[in-house]
Amino acid sequence: MTDTTERQKGSTWLWWFPPARWLAEYRAAWLPSDIVAGITLAAYAIPVSLAYAGLAGLPPQVGIYGYLLGGIGYALFGSSRQLAIGPTSAISLMIAGTVGAMAEGDVQRYAQIASLAAFTVAALSLFAWLLRLSVLVKLISDSILVGFKAGAGLTIAMTQLPSLFGVKGGGHNFFERAFLLAGQLGEVQYLVLIVGVVAIGLIVLGERLLPGKPVALGVVILAIIAATVLGLPALGVPITGEIPAGLPSLAGPALRLRDVEGIVPLAAGCLLLAYIEGVSAARTFAAKHGYALDPRQELLGIGVANLAAALGQGYPVAGGLSQSAVNDKAGARTSLALVFASITLALCLLFLTGLLENLPKAVLAAVVLTAIYGLLDFPALFRMFKLSRLDFLAATIALVAVLLLGILDGILLAASASILLLLARVSRPHVAFLGRVPGTNSYSDLDRHPENEPLTDAIAFRPEASLIYVNADAVLESVLSRLEMAAPAVIRLAVCDLSAAPYLDLAGSRMLHELHAELTRRGIILRIVGAHGAARDLLRADGLEQKVGGLYRAATLDTVLSSDIAA
């Protein structure tokens, strides 16, 4: 252990305040890179935050508040040095799809509920941090996440297409929105469509020619100039309108939790999305730059970021791969880049909001549509279909759930499906029935290796999973079924190899007792080999050691077969 580590452990507070660590190592040569990265991130954030705020059904400046305040909060307590915090497409759509019903048409209440959601995310994050609950997100598999992102991407795209076509749109889920949009295609405003399509083309082309540059901001500037010079608002092209100048005023929540039914599930869904996406992106950059990421600390970072955003009347924020990639490519060395991004955004709010008034909404739709492209990972879905139908089923459940039910109910159903599929996998473990590898004293699965030599007068089996309450009966059923297939009068010995079962609970021990009783009734001896230390302790405490002739570390399948059959 290094002297530095000892000093840090001696000052416990350093572990909860990451800047105290990286500032101690900060080099003056890094400062220009962090400044440039901060300005570049702000340039990326302006069009994206305006678009996502509109997607969330909130005033455009609220999106900028999220980047400005959330970035400062995360810089103080997050452990990633490149992760960028701000509104995301999925959380914005979740807010839009859930808060509307809660607000019952009241615009002021809508904004207050969105802000309360951010306060609640902050509280849940702190609660999860205190109880070390970061491990719970591992219950959502990568397969579920691929399907969820694809469903979210398609749903978000469908919410933006009406703005792109210049029609009213409507609907509550993907299919209803698609049906209503199809019925409104005769009302398309072609000038609006041309503006949106040109914006999409410019963004896509610019990102290919100038990777890592704030292309979207350049397109937004061009769109504002074109709208002003050509008089597009007078021709019926919808625009953003006036954006209030000035910094956000800080205040506590205007509502209480008990005032809004359903706010906790909404915040829990937002936190789940924020943590999974944020940690996934943060791990990518931590591995690239060779520093340690603390998953538990990320809960605290996300919590403080949401608290800061909520104080400025913002809605829940999260770390995302796209904005973090911009930050990283621009040269960010530490979280100080987020502080410079916030300073840049503050200057824009003070002096430049008037320039955004003539920004066509079709351009904001184009920004969203191009930003969500990375959510649609169809090659990963095709790969699952070829390699693992169970993983493909999990992804499909998540995708369809989001399309049918929306983001919030979709992520909750996807999380439930992930747990159920995990239990389904564990509940039917493979039980390998062993045969001798020819010419050796080793044994392996007869079904996978038919050339193995079958055992004479004995049966040996190896459960290839922990023996717990969800699968113990399935293992017992497999062993008894195999015994029925063999000639009962020939089998004198059954050996259970527990080397592939790292954990065993009382249900597993109970199953072995039942197996011993059934084998004894048939005149068959039961022996156990390969049990791990904790499993041996439990079996001894449960009185099984005497029934199986001992539980010895040195006992192997070959020695047991040789001694018991010979006897």
C-alpha cells in the first residue's frame, strides 16, 4: 500500500469528495484542455438541452439549467473525470409521459412536479448510497438494456416526427402516435419538413466530417440566421420563441411528496436510468484513462447533481455517453471541464438568449432525432437472435414494453422481466452426469462427450449452479429421472460432485437429505465430493455428514468410485 493511499485513508472525507483527490494531482498543463473541453461541451449542450426540454414539455431554458447546475453538482461528488451531466432523451420522455397526467393541465404544477421529481431522485440516490444499493442495478442485464434503449429510441423518434412534419401529432404510446401521425400526413407543412430534413442532413454530414465538434450548434446558428433573413416565422414555421434571460433562481420544492401521487415510482425510474447509463459511460472513460471508478460514489454524484438541478427548478439529469464523448474528445482531463461548461452556459443565459428566439422547432426535432441514433443497436439484437434466444427474448420484452407502455412502465416491466429471466435460468440448472475420460482418471459430462466411458455400478452427477431454493427440486428431479433410465439393480453408488456449486442453502441441504432417503430405499449409497468450505460447514451443521460417510476436502470422484465400488 502506498503512502498516498495511507494518507487518503487517514482523511476519510477525501473519499466522499473526489475533487480533493484529483485537485491534489492537478497539473497546470491540464487547465487549457479542461477550458476548451468545457466550452465545447457547452456548445454541444445548448441545442441538445433546448431540444430535450421541449421533449419533456418544459420551457427551453430549463434544459440549460440542468446542464449548468447538474454539471457543478456532479463535479463536486462524482468519481468520473469525463462524465458529462445533463438532461437525457429517455428521462425527458419519461417526464413528458408521466407528469402530464399528474399535473392535470396546470402548466405551473407541471413544472413543479418535474422539479419535485429531481428532488426525489436526489433523496433516493442518497438513500441508495447510504445502504450501498449500487449492486441492485446489476439485476438488469445487458440484453434488457439493449431492448429498452431501442424501444426508447423509437418512442422518442415518434414524438419528434410531428414537429418535423409540421403537424399536431398526439397519442400516448408508440403505436397510437404512429397511427395518428399517419392520419395527419395530408396536413404536412412542406416548408417545415424541408427545414427539418436539411438540418438532419447537415448534422449527419457534419458529424462525419468533423467528429467530436459541436456540429449541432453550428446548424442551430445557421438555422437562426436563415429563419431571420428569410422570414420563416411569418411563413408559418414554428419557432422556439422568447427565452428568458438570466440565471436560474434557487429555491426548494414547491410541492411535497404526499401532494403528488406516483412521484416516487417516477423518480425511481429516473434514478434507475440515470445510474445505469451514467455508470456504463463512466466505466468506459475510466478504463480508457486508467483511473478507478467508484460505482457507489456515482450514486452520490448523481444525487447531488439532481439536487442542484432541482434547486434551479430543473428536472432529473443524468450522465450520458454522447455528451461525455464530446467532453472526452475535446480534451477533458478532470471534472473541472464541467465547471467551465457551466460558466459558459451561465454567460449564454445572461447575454445570448435573445439570439435563440427565431430557432425553428423542426431544427430541435432534428437535433433529437440525430442524437438518439446511438440508442438503436439493431446489430446487437440480431447477434442475440443468433447466439442466445433467451437473451433475445429478454431484449424483445423490454423493447415491446417501452413501445406499448411508455418509458416509465417499460423500464419497470423490463427490470421485473430481467429478474424473472434470471430466476428462470437459475431454476433449471444443467446437471452433468459424468463418465470417465478414456485413459485418464478425469470425468466429464457424458452428454457433451459421448466418447466418455460410462460408469459401472454407479452414477455420478454434478449440478452446475449453486444449490438453492429455486433449483433444488429441479436437480433432485433430474437425478431421479436419470436413475429411472438406468437399470436399478445395477446401481450401487451415487456420487454428488458439488465442485461447480459455489453456494448451498438449507433448501439445497434438504434436497440432499431427500435424495439420500430415496437412494437408501433403493439400496444405493450416496457420497458427496468437491463441496466448498461454506457448503461443507452447512451440510455438517444440518447432519448430512454422517449419512454420506464424511465430507473430506481431499476426496475426489475417482477415489470415491474406486474405494466404494471395490468395497
